[in-house]
Amino acid sequence: MAPTAETDCRYTLTGFGEFLEWRTLRFVEPMPKIRVCRLCGVVASVGKLLPCTHVLCETCKDQAADRGLQCPIDGTTFVAEDVQEMPFTRRELGERHVHCLNDAGSGATGCPFVGKLSSLEEHFIAHCVYGTVRCSKCRGSVLRKDLVEHYVNCTADEKSRPADSAPNGKVTVDAADAGRLATTLRDIQHGLKNAVEGTPRADMRLGSLQKKASSVEDLLEVLDPKGSSPEASQHSSRRNSAAASSKTLMFCGIDSMRKSQDNLLLPLDGACTLANYTFTLQCKFEKSWCKLSAVSFLFTLCVGDRDDFVEWPFAKQVHISILHPTKEGRDIQVPFKICPEKNAVCLKRPQSGVLQKGIISEKISWKYIEKKELFSKDSLIVYVELE
């Protein structure tokens, strides 16, 4: 739907990733016309510029082509070769300011958040409390931030609770459902136990997957005692060579960080080597009210066997992502900026016996990490790449 006078800053997005796909957002400022489809008002990651200078999204352009290669706005004919693509990167879009998805326009009950689109997902998932939920007493819609107060004062009769709500909250499964569930779990278990290597994730996730397979086996014994399951296979981890440019690492022992009052740095067991540079990587945690509140990563170059064969000062770009333990496409990137000054101490060749200064990434909210389900089995899986 094309923007109107009342909604001239609301745009529907496509092609910018799972979270934003077909979301309609209210931007603080109108989008440049060259970024908006002239017909449907969609903002796409790739716009199509016709020779007549009208901009269409790919869907509208394809429909125009099917009708005889004529611009649907002014009737100008065109040939496919003359249509220019105009990429609109997520990074560019992320710099524009938007209101929260739970914004109520001019209403008083909407979320007041206004910020860069790049920070919207973290805010919406981890911090926003202006979404609506249903009261379990009256079944009325209530803002999350008001739910406890509403529930305490709600006068609805508990007997009005829906029939499908068990009084003790337990789940009951009949024999037929148990059989179907057992079949599904057995398929999952088979896949987990036969996980193969070959991707950066597989090496670090294998132990976690095998533990999950054991847990599934325990549940299967309850659901279907007579069923059989395949034996677990053994795998050995594949090592990355020193010349490799990327590596998957696992930080374990995070639960101890929750209890620690002093030590909030979690290192790896030893140094790593990528692109022939040797470095250490540490998780740096922050606490608020005795709870983990944020995490960042400290990248520090150190003396290595290949230092004579690489360029100094260090000029690689460091890319760090926190990986979801099981699901592709759920990872989050950790912003990491290398000092622009080539003579910065942290970029110089490390010397034995001399303390090297590290480079710190931007902070990621721990609540956001938990909401994205990236913390699992007392560990974080981190993907590092030097480019």
C-alpha cells in the first residue's frame, strides 16, 4: 500500500532479513522517493529503475514486463536491458531512525522508543514491554508492562478460565499422541546422532547435539519403551589450519560468571591462529543488580610462530558473530571496529614480555542473547573471521 498523507512515513520492507520481512515500520523521516516502489509503496532491498525514471519493486516490474514492457504509470515502453538495479543495503537502511513496532502513533499507550533501525530488533525482542498479552483470568488484552498490576486487581472469576487450561499446569498426552511424538523424536534423534562434519558450526556443535540425542533417548524410553534407536556414532573434531581465515569457538563456563563477584572475563583455553595471525579472544561480561546485563569481546594480538610472514601493523577486519546452537539464520553479528590509526599500539606486532593492548567490541545485551536463545548448555558459540 502506497503511503498517504497520514502515513507518509510508514513503509513495508522486503529483502532485508527475516525479522524485517514484510514488516511495516514508522520512520522518523520520509524515505527518499528513489527507494520506494511507485506503485505499491514497498521499500525493497533492490529497486528497479525504469528508463522513464519511475522506480518499481521487482514484483511490480515483472508484472509490467508481462503486460508488454510498458511503464504502468505513464505508458512508456522499455526493454529489460535498460532497467537498472538499485541495491539498498541493510546497513544503509539500518542508519535510518524508526519508531518501535509497538508504537501507537499519537496515542499515549505506545512504546516511546525511537532509534536506528539497526537497534530495533534487540529493543523489540529484549526490552519492549508494550506488546499486548491476554490476562489468564478475564482473557482481556493487557500491555505486558501492566499485566501484574492488572492481574492482582482483576475481578474476573477464576472459574471462567478456559477449559483447555489444566489447573496444575501439567501436560497430558494420550497413547495416540505419544506414538506420533515418539516417531518424530526418533527421527530427530537419528539425525542428531548422525550429525556430520564439514561446516564451521558442526565441529563446535557436535558435543551439544550428542547430549541432546541422549536426552531424546531418555524421553523415548518413557513414550515408547519397545522402540529401538540407532547407536551413537563417534566423530573427531576437524582442526582449522593456521592459514584459515575463520574459526568457530566455544566459550564454556558462563554460569560461573553469574556467581562471580570479581572475575568477569572468560578466556578461551589458549591462543588462536587465523590468517597466520595469533590472538586471544575473551568474553567480557557486565553485571547489573548482580545479574549478567551485557557481553562484549576482547580481541588481543599475541606473539605467534608466523609473525615474520604477515604484515604489520595489523590491518585485517575482525568479524565476530554469536551463533545459534541449532538454527541457521538466527545468529547475531557483534559490531567490531578496528582503530583507524595504523600506529595504534593494539595493532603493532606483539613483543615477548610486553603487555599487548586489546581491541574491544561493542556491547550486546545479555537479555537479547537469551531472547534469541543463543546461550545454551552453559556456553556461547562464536564465529570469528579475519578479512
